[in-house]
Amino acid sequence: MARKIVVTSGKGGVGKTTVTANLGVQLAKRGERVIVCDLDFGLNNVDVVLGVEHRAVYDVVDVVEGRCRPKQALIRHPQYPTLYVLASNRLSERYVSPQAVRLVLDSLAPQFDYLLIDSPAGIEEGFHRAVSSAEEALVVTTSHISALRDADRVSTMLNSYRLKRTGLVVNMVRKDLIRRGEVLSPEEISSALRLPLVAVLPEEDRVLLHNVAERSRAFRILAQMLSCENFGNEKWKTGRKLR
């Protein structure tokens, strides 16, 4: 049965989709059966980040509205055979209920190991639709004050859901700014947000959209941590810094 993990953030532009895609690739490289589900309706681009946008025939809205079966909407990645993408609908203005999406994902879960859900930024309807389908959460933020404020608000909202675990991913970390005291360290951010630190992802000068597998060693470590058989509540409580 798949672990359903929503990757969310309070603010757009913090790298949430890139984190979701990279984590999916690294888990698939470990042999895990993974679906990356894009629930960011209207601004969806997971299929673009993973380089499969031209392979999409159906999307999650097609499944909800009965135009295809859930498996028919899955896009198999040509390079990673255990990685699939469930695309979102870029043009749909129709209401899609959280219950309908959850039924789709629940029907796919028994055949996979991980179901990574890319949530829209903020705490509007799309956020609730994504979180309602998940059992665990990763909150992505950067050290910018606006991102931290929004992440704090998202963290508070997540407390109203019965999630098994919630962890913090600090993205675009620059050690030079931390050393000069210009930004908070990941540990300080973790303390301020009252979330266990799961991953620290350094800022990189070059990110290739169609080669996300090489994004960072940190993603490989994060995937390894998630895959550990004994990876449980205690590790989420203590957190772990990834270098």
C-alpha cells in the first residue's frame, strides 16, 4: 500500500514542484513504485519538470469525471520504469471535490509504494483537496521571511488534519548567507516553525528541468531516509540535517 505524502508550501516559488519531482525520481531509482500526482490545477507543471508533457493523454479530472480509468491516466516515465505521473488539468474550471480525488488515489495506492502529491501553494481550496488525500506531509520553504510566514500558516492548517507525520524541507540554502547572519539557519527555521527538519537542500546554479535525477545528493539521502524500513515517528521528531 502506497504511502501518500503531500508536498506543500505556503508561498509559490520555493521549489515545491522541483522537490516533488526529484524525490519521485530518486525513489524510483531505488526500485520503489512511485506516482507523482499533480493537484495544482491551472498552474500544473509536474509533467513538464519530469519531461513527459507530450505523453499525457488523460489527467486526474478525466478520471474523476469517468472518461478513463485511473491506470489509463498514468504516464510511465521513459527513463525510470517504476515512476508514473498523474497529470493535472490546466484548463479545468469545474469544481473537483477532495473526496473524488481521494477515491482516485486510494484506488491506485495498493499497486504502488509511494504516492507523492504536489499541492498548490497557499491554503485555498486546492490545498485542502491535496492534503485531504494524504497521510503524511512535507512542508517546503526557503529562508526568506515571506516564505517563512506562509509556511508557518500552512503548518498551522496541517494540524487540523489527521496526518501521521509532518516534516520540514528547507530549500535553496546558501551557507555564505547563514555564516554572515543574513538569514536563519535550517535549524533555526525548524525551531521557529515547530517542525522536525527532514532535509536541507542547497541552492544550485544550474537546474536542468529534464534531468532532475542529478539535482542534488541531498535528494538521494532524503529518498533513502524515506525508504528505511525503520523510518518512523522518532526520526521525524529529531530531524536530520542533510549536507
